[in-house]
Amino acid sequence: MSISLPVLLLMLGCALVTWVPRVVPFILVRNIQLPDVVLRWLAYIPVCILSALVLESLFEAEEKFVTFDWLNLLAFIPTLFVAIWTKSLSKTVIVGVVTMAILRLLI
């Protein structure tokens, strides 16, 4: 399979557009001491990310009704507590994955 120049340039452009907004903030605040209020606010980002990613999977659309996906809801509860308690994204993800694995094994 060959790639034409326009497709290659498009892929490089997409990579750049994805990379720049992720790296530039780190470069800008690398040598700056952020205020405590900003640091406290940033501490809640793992919980916000978890909520945004998981909230969609808690509900199922069945024709005209919206119901809970009970298995996901059962895994979400301990995961949410770990996220709030530790504010650690890695611990939160580990608890969520392990909880879901145990639930799928048992149910």
C-alpha cells in the first residue's frame, strides 16, 4: 500500500494539531509556580475525567426508555469512592478495571 503526498501531509497535520494543544500548556507552565487555588482545582481533574468517560456507559437506551447498565453502575460506585478519596487517576483506573473484572467473573 502506498501513501500519496497529500495523505501523508494530512496525517502529519492531524498529528500536529493533536500534539500542540497537549504539549504547549506544559511548556508554558513548566517554570511558573501556580497559585494554590489552581492546584486545588487541578486535583479534581481525575474525577472529572472519570465522570465524563464513565457517565455515558452507565445508561442504556432501549427504544423510548433509558435504563441503567447495572453492571457498569456496580463497578462505578467503588471506583468513584477511590477517585474522590485518593484523587489519583492511576489508582482509580486500577480499581475500576479490577472491579469490572471481578463482576464479570461473578455475574
